[in-house]
Amino acid sequence: MGVWPTGAMQAVMLSAPGIASCVEVKIPVWQPNCALVAVTRVGLCGSDLELLDGSSSYLQTGRARYPLIPGHEWVGVIVAVDGSTRLTPGQRVVGKTMLTCKQCEACASGRENECVDLREVGLYSQDGAAARYIRVPTSSLVPVPDSVSDRQAALVEPTVTILEALGQVDIRPGAQVAVVGPGTLGLLAAKVLVRYPVELSVFGVTTASLRASKRLGATTAEVFAAHRDGGRYDVAIEASGTVQGFRDAQDALRVGGAMIAVGVPHGVIDGFEVGRFVLAGQRQIGVRHGMNHYWEALRLFELGMLDEGDLLDSELPLELAAEAFTRLADPGRTAPKVSLIIQDEERRVP
Ligand SMILES: [Zn+2]
Ligand SMILES: [Zn+2]
């Protein structure tokens, strides 16, 4: 259904460490059971920055290789679609980052989130959405309700990780919950958690992020100080992706508490007191994205329970991708997220 275009398109290409440019490439060709989607917006995050600067574990393990098209937080409009699907051209969709193999033991056992043979859109083995068009399996697409804006839909991808994280532990009324690292993931976690009947403390570094945390309803928002707050929290969500954040989240836990890590720190953690952790009966839980939560995430935006407030710093056209990456790397930006606008909402393909 729909006419699958051919010819050239603009795309952001990461060609070597530090080199991001907008180039012309071929529009992806038809493939069975795939859709071609005209991308309207892509959010950039720390993973994209690591692909650009070369520090990404995907590059270092050889799973990702230059040149590559980044972009895994995206929304677009279906142009053409193959195979039997309820999706139709003109439909607005978000796409799942994890493309599972459907054949490994985990996939075959209904645990696709644990697939051992993944491809990840815009990260490795699958071109990303920082382009006019992206070709993806129709099974990875999720329709976006009309009342959810493109701005909001592009935030669904990080939101699913938070929903997976919050489902990992029992957060009871009156619980004390800490969020460490109020970047995109941390602020999204805080935005959901302010709707829980819990005491919510956000620990961050920059004034802007702490102000935003306070504004959205956190009980407290401050720089972490282990001697003052350590050992009090039932649950700590580590969203900074730094070794220090990991330490802080661990230090924040009470006896029997649980730390849920959604950020991905590089390196090893020296001085981690394993004995104390064991004797305190604590848990550490790593979150592997949340590919089953796209519908729930969209529903939260549709119901007005989540919004983009305090998350967006700047929006730049595709052609200015290099500037967008520079802005993303700038610690002085006012909010965590930098987006690329690929196609104005008015200029949507029919
Ligand atoms: Zn991301
Ligand atoms: Zn699999």
C-alpha cells in the first residue's frame, strides 16, 4: 500500500569520530514486511553523542561501524507499507528501537525484551531515523494517537525504559523514592513518579535540572550528599549514566532497598562495598529498555499525564545536525533534549 519512493534523500551521517554531516544517500529500497516512514522528528540523546565521539560500546565491540545514520527516538508518517498489517499510509507512528530476532530461545518463549540477537535502530545493525525516510519492520511500529504531538511522540522511546524500570519493583504508597540524574530519563521518571503517593527526591548537579525537578513536583531536589540522605530510600533510580550517579544511588538505599539502573555508565566501579550490599539485603536491577511499553507510554501522553515540559532545549533542522550535536554536548544547555526537525507537521505526506 502506498507508493514506495525511489531516488535520493538527505540523512545525517556519522562517518568518523567527531564527524556528523548531512549528506545525500539512497532512499531505502522495498523489503518484505517493512514500511517506509517519512520521519518528522528525531530526539538525540547521550547514546547518539557516544556514537559520534567514538566512545559508544557498540563501536568498541564492533557491533556498530562508521559510517552510520543515527536516530532511535523518532516519530514519522507511513509512506508505504508491505505485507499484512493494520497500518496504512498516512498513519503517524513511532518505531521500536529493539528489533528482535523472533527465533532465539528468549523470543520464542515470549520474552522478546531478552532477545540475544538484537538489532537496534540507529545504534547498530539498522540505519536510524535521522533522515528523510526510514525503513523498518512493520511489526516494530506503533500508531500515535491524534492528540499526542510529534514533540511528545519523540519522547516515547526514552519513556518506555522508565515504565520498564518502574515495573521492576513494588513501589508502595508512602515509599521514599530517589531519582539520581535529572536528564531526559530522570525527568521522565520524576514526571511519572510525582503521580505516585510517594516522597520523591531528585538528585542532580545543574541548577536548571534541579529547578525543573522542583517545578514538576518533586518533594526535594538537590545535590546528593551521602552523609545527609544516604540509607533512607526504598527505591533509587539511577538515570545519570555515570559511575558517580551509580554510587550515589547505591548509597541512598535503606536496608532492603532496591536500586534500578537505567543510565549506562562506562567503566568499573572501584570501592563498591559488596559485603555491605549483601548484608543490607539490597538489590541492583539493570533495565534493558522496555520494548513492551510503547502503547502505555503513548497513553500517558494522550491522557495528559506526561508532557514535554522542561525536557526540550532546542529544535534544529536536519541540515544543522552538526550544530545539534554540538548543542547536545554543551553542559550549558537549558534542558536535556535536542531534537532534529525533519519535516514540519504541516508538510506531512498524505
Ligand atoms: Zn536515546
Ligand atoms: Zn531473539
